[in-house]
Amino acid sequence: MTGRTSNRVINSIDNILDDVKAAGQAGVDAQKEMRDTDRVYKEDGSVVTETDKRIEDYLFARIATLHPEANILAEETARSFDPEQPYTFAIDPIDGTDAFSQGMISWCVSVGLFDRALTPIAGIVYAPRMDLLFFADVGQPATLNSTPIAPPDPGSPLTPASNLMVTSHAHLQFDIRKLPCKIRSIGSAALHLCYPLVFPAVYGAIENAKGHIWDIAGAHGINRSLGFEVELLSGGAIDYARMVDGSPVGDVVLAGHRQRIDTLRAIIAGG
């Protein structure tokens, strides 16, 4: 791809919404026929199915046709990355493959768009079996099922009645006993990161240090469009430049309103 730098500007990714919806429906249809033998483990211990690969190939082909000016990174197949290209898409064909392969409904198709500086500028997270379509177009605030999102009041305190969406590896990465609230994990990083935007009882989200660019990209663009943060537990922004080769984020990820992230960080750090 090197040498094919484009000056085209992506003002919207609305033209891939129907493709993401079609990919989600293909996942729904495939899940009905899923057998236990369809679950295959990758070298890193995560689950993959043929449906992941088929959806990824479909979305890659559609996005490459509609947006030839962009890099496209995806989970199941290594793709080249040209830093001179003005945009980069990151595709997770099924975020929550383990849940998907076991018949659960908490999975989604996730697509994120970055600018040249690898800043998230748009995102789509579609959970067809939950009837949830989060969408933040370029330069626009996010919607849920085409309705503008009005995030919950960030000033509400963290209490035993609060909910926190966490990675299923939370107990291996930090002491969850310090958190004075209910702990929820539904198996999809992208959905975890989006839930605090729309459900008042969800205080925030804490995600896996082993997450990849495609796990986070779509949800990050959606959060950012509403002024919410997605950042590292150790402090500071996610360095997506070091993740374009498939490397994991390398630190626990926090998502939510600024003051809530600060509260969670202080609790986990023991402050």
C-alpha cells in the first residue's frame, strides 16, 4: 500500500452502515447453526470461528471499495499499514467471539475510523441480537438506534448499587475487591466501553491489557464524540501507533466520564 497516499477526505462513514448491519445479520444466521466443534483456539488462547473470518473478509472488501484512501486493520488476517495514508479503519468482525460461539447474545460487529494521527474520529458498534446500534459519524455526536445519546449524569457517586463493566480477566489484572460496586462482564469489550454512555447504573468500564486496536477502536470513537474518555490505567492516551502491527494495548483500559475515570484509577491504585 506504500506510495498510494490519497488526499481524499472522509466526511462520513454512513455509507458502510448497511454493510455492518448485513455483517451482523450474517452473524445471527451463523450463530443459529453453531456447533461446539466450530470453536477453534488461536495461539493466544482466544476463540475464533469461520464466521469471524467470513465477516471480516466481507467488511474488508466493502470498505476497501468505498474508501481506498484508508488502511484497513482487522483481527483475523494480517494487513499492511502505510503511515502515509490519511485514514485507518480497524475491524472486529465479532467482538465477543467466545460468547458468540456459546450461543450468547452479547457480541457485536465493531468498526472504528482513525485519522492520520491515529486519533479515533468515528465508530460503529452493532449488537444485532441485542438490537443496539451505536454510531458516531465523523464530526458528529453518537446515536443509539438513530436517537442522539444523552449520557447519564457523571456526578452520581460510585456506590454498592452501581455497576461496572469489566474484562473477564479483571481478577487477574487488578484487585476487584477494592471496587465498592457490582461487577459485570458480558464478553464484549466494545459493548463494555459503550454501556456507560447510555445506562445510568453503569458507572464506567475497565478493559483488558491484552486488548487490540480492533477491540477498542469503534467504541473509542463513539465515546470521544460525546466527550467521554478511553485511556490507560497508568494515565495518558492509548498509543495506537504501537498497536497497528497487532500488538496489545499493554495496560488496563478505563472508559467513562473524566471524573469517574479518576475515581476508578484512585481506587484500583489504592488511593
